[in-house]
Amino acid sequence: MQTFRSNHCPQKDTKWVVNQRFAMKHYSWLAVVVLSGTMYKLYRHEGFLWFSAIGMIVALVFGNVFATWDMRAKWGELEFNGNSFTLQSVDSVINNKQEKRYFPLMYANPVYQNNSLQIHYHDSVLILKRTEWSDYEQICNLFQQENNS
């Protein structure tokens, strides 16, 4: 059994660090919305303190909700077990959810194109990008070995 982690889910980072890394881009654009509203309140000479405080709390909550959504959409771990493989989302990996659904390697039908690997996984066609997997070459070799035999 061989397991590979994507760059989205490094082993050395804690659950909180991975979550905040995904949430940071959402925090930034939500903060711009709140600060724009604050500037408008200042321009109109209205009270802005409550608006800013509540707006930033709401931005933090929504940032974490969107981060969880992103973590469920990104692949975090690829595991090969004999003649089958499974993929797990970043959310499943960092929360130790055992949602492993193995799929036979012979039906993966790997296609290599422009620094990416296109594979079939259950009822989907997935693209694994070279930039997202540090062990990309080794992953491609494992898919290629099964495809050649």
C-alpha cells in the first residue's frame, strides 16, 4: 500500500493550519467588502463601529464555511492498494474520516496531457495536476504500470 499526499494537505501541518490556509483567500475578499461598507458609512458620517465589528465577525464565519467547502472539493490523498486506488478530499484527510472507496486501476484509463494526469474514478473524470502533487512522477508510473500489464 502506497499513500501520496497532495500539496494542499501536507503531513506536517495541523488541522487548524490547513483550514486557515484555505480560509485566507476568503477572508481577504470578505474583508474588502466590509471595509468598503465602512468607508461608505464614514463618508455618510454615520456610525461605523458596530457595522465594522459585526461585519468582520460575519466575514470570519463565512470565510471558514467557504474554506470547508473548498477542502471538500480538493483532493488531499491518493492511496494505492494492490490493483486498486482511492482518493480522499483534504477535509476527509485532516478530520480522519475513513471514506475510502477503492476503484480498480485497470478502469482508471490514465491520459497524460500538459503537466496533468486525467483518470477515471467511479463516475467522474478527474485531473491530477503536476503542481498539486509533489510525487507526480511516481503516481504516473504506478498508473502506467497497471495500464501496461
